[in-house]
Amino acid sequence: MGRTLTYPKRSSNTVNRYNHRATYDLGAIHSIINSSQVLHVSFSPGPEDPFPAIIPMIGQMGSFEYPSADIDEPLECYLHGYVSSRIMNLARGSQEGLPICIAASKVDGLILSLTPNSHSYNYRSAILHGYAHLVTDEAEKLWAMELVTNSVLQDRWKHSRVPPDRAEMSSTVILKVKVVDGSGKIRDGGVSDEKKDYANEEVTNRVWTGVVPVYETFGAPIPSAQNKVAEVPDYITDFVENKNDENRTYAKEAAQVTLPKEEQH
Amino acid sequence: MGRTLTYPKRSSNTVNRYNHRATYDLGAIHSIINSSQVLHVSFSPGPEDPFPAIIPMIGQMGSFEYPSADIDEPLECYLHGYVSSRIMNLARGSQEGLPICIAASKVDGLILSLTPNSHSYNYRSAILHGYAHLVTDEAEKLWAMELVTNSVLQDRWKHSRVPPDRAEMSSTVILKVKVVDGSGKIRDGGVSDEKKDYANEEVTNRVWTGVVPVYETFGAPIPSAQNKVAEVPDYITDFVENKNDENRTYAKEAAQVTLPKEEQH
């Protein structure tokens, strides 16, 4: 009870700027990754290409060995996405795994302060570094496919046509990332300006300051032309309602959090 | 008139999967970048670190030399963000600029089809490869600061306390990225399933299929405790209203686009 696991600080994942906002807690970092619909995954294509590559992928933290592990325990990241053959071939051809970086960022609000320099976002962001391997065990692959499908929409897996057939299993590629380190940053709170600007009446009488909350919304489900199920099932309408509520509430509450002392002027 | 500029296809930016959804048009790619509140920027920290780095940054396409250039003309990407000293030092120390990859992705809808394998997102994503340099010219830096501030909220720059003073100018760092290539992918439309599943009545009678639109929402502006402007100004309420309308409309319309022939079964 009360144990908080943290990732080790290395030069590559240590946050220098506004470090009171940094977190190395597994729980906080994994939660940001798991609540992101898209992850950005970066890898080096090889010595002939000077540019790192980034691809958008769907992913989720989990543990196949300990499926009941909590979000704040050591977990792997399972990725399933628009997997170019490049990343697959690189991961397949690598003994110790392909070194990758996984990033997730969410904007929760626009911080509109007196001067452009003190403008900011409320946001949550996280990165993980780790080694990516192709999942070859069929049971683990099936488990990861369910994990990832349910991350798109809770309980969708069991409400769709499963299990995948042999062709579907072999066309699906899942990457398992053994995480080496990670870090997160969370900014919440309101406007922070300099004393000199607060003291300038011409400015304070003219410039509106405050927060515009920003959040992701799920719209009313639109049935396909082929759909034969008369009503939208509860697990879908509940998901839409709960997520909308959760997202809107987070963004509004984040705007009203008290700023850390060093930013109050 | 009618000219469409495209980025060159190189191995590093050529889209192989579902390539009818790929675009190399400057206009389409730049628009995705410019409408993203956060960009993910990747670079290699150096030979001693096996992992690429990703940092979230705010950025915008523009041309200081030709400020009236349209979105589909050659543009640079100006970045301003939570700039760790690492990326700044690397860019500062590099003669030909730091090779980076810039990515932007937006989810526009959940595609809920009969089987997990045919699930998808409606989305827009883009990447750019280029060389990043520190902007040293003061006039260009000021111009880029205005460009980036107004990308957060239209017209905010002139409604805040400007110009920045000497200390603000020197503490602000802007990266200018000379773009070498880029690509984008846009998925819209509805559900696409395999014939064998459409023909399975047990499945079609049980599995709801359709699209859940997804879009970013801006909430009602919350004034700060220090704010002295009685009413939320029109340029802010208009921005919130217009963006919400635009985002919701895009996601709904994307769900109703006709799929390309090869995906209709």
C-alpha cells in the first residue's frame, strides 16, 4: 500500500524545464498513454537516412504475464497500427529489439495571459523509451489484439465477430515494447503573468485573461448502411456519455487548479 | 491556377499501406500541420543514446520571405515549444541544421465494423522531414512569435501586451525547419467489412456497425481571478464557436463520405 513506482531518471528522459510539472510515476505515465487514441512512435530508419521516422499507432499498456496488474505496476506497451513494413522489418531483424520512443500528448486548455510569452496550454504528455519486438506467441497476440480493440471502445471485442480467423491472425502484427524509462508532464491551473504586467493598468483593462477548456468529444453514433441492429447498444452509448463527461470535467477542473507558488505573482 | 505542388517521394516518406489515402500535396499536408494544437518533433540525441527523442511543440507553417504565400506553396515550419536545451544545443551546434521529423495526427471517428481486424479510425495525419535552425534574425523571430501565438487563438497577438520586451525576446527560441519532404494520410468514410462477414446472419444480427464521430471541443472561456475585462471579447467567443462548428461538421461529414471502390464489398 502506498508504494509508488517510478522510472529511473536518465539524461534522455529527464525533464529540465518547469520540473515541478514532471512526473516519473508509472501510474501517471501509463494513464496518459492508455487514454490517448493515437501514439506517435519514433525510430531511426538506419544509417543511410538522416531523419528519424514517426508513425501514428494505436497502443496500450498491459502485462500478458500478469494480466491483472494495475496501471501503476511495470507494464509493456503493445502497439498495433499503420505499421509500415519498415518498422516491422527493423524490429524483426533486431536481436535486442528496435529502440523506439513512444509519445502521447493531450491539450486540456488554452492559457490566455497578458503577454504572448506567458501564454501556455494545460496539457498532459508522456514519453516512453524501450525496445520493440514482434509478438510471435499466438496466445499473447490474441490477448494483445483484445487489449488494443477494447482501448478504442470499451468491451468492443466481445461484441464483435471473434476470434479472428487464421488469415486475420497472420495479417495482424503486434509490437511489444519493453520499457526502459519514461517521463510525463502535466500542466494544469490558470493564468500566470509577471508582476510588471499585472501592475500595468492600460494592459489589464484591455487584455482578457483566462482559460479556454479543450476536450475531445464523441458525437452521436451514425449507423452504417449495412447495420441490422435496430438500436445503438448500451455499451456504446454509455461509452460515449461517460467519456464526454470525463473529458469535459477534466478540462474544466484543470482550469481551476491552484498554480504552484513559484508561478503566483 | 490549378497548379498543385507536391513533395518528392523518397523511401523515407512514401506511404505503402492503403496508398489511395496517401497525399503528397503541400496544401493538404500543411493544413494538417497548421490545424494541430500540438506537433510531435523527433530527433536523434546523438550516438551515445540508442533512442530517438520526441518532444511536443507548438508550430506553424509560414514564409517570412513571402508572408502572403498560400497554404499550398513552399513554406517553412516554425516551432516554439517546451524546448529542452538538448534540441536547442543540437540545432545550434549543427552547420546544416538538425535533421528532424515533425508529425501531426487527428482522430475524426471510430470505425466500428463487424470484426476487430476491420476496425479503423477516420483520421488525418502528416509528417515532414527537414533541417532545423535557430532563428537569429530579430524581425523574423518577432514575425514567427506572432504567427505561432495566433495559431493558438486567432488574433490573440494584437489583443495581448506586445511587443515582447528585450528579456522576453532573448528567452524565446524559435526553430525554423527547412522542409525536405513530407506526406499525409487521410481516412474518411464508413465501415468496410469482408463479404464473408456480411453474409453471416448470426454476426450481422448481433454486431452494431457504424461510425462514432470524434472532434475537439472548446469549452466556455473561464476568466482568471485577475481578469478586469468584463465581457469575453468577440474574437474569443467567435473563435470558440467557429472552431467547434468546423470540428463537429468535419467529423460528421467524414463519416458519410463514400468509401473508395476497393473497400466496398
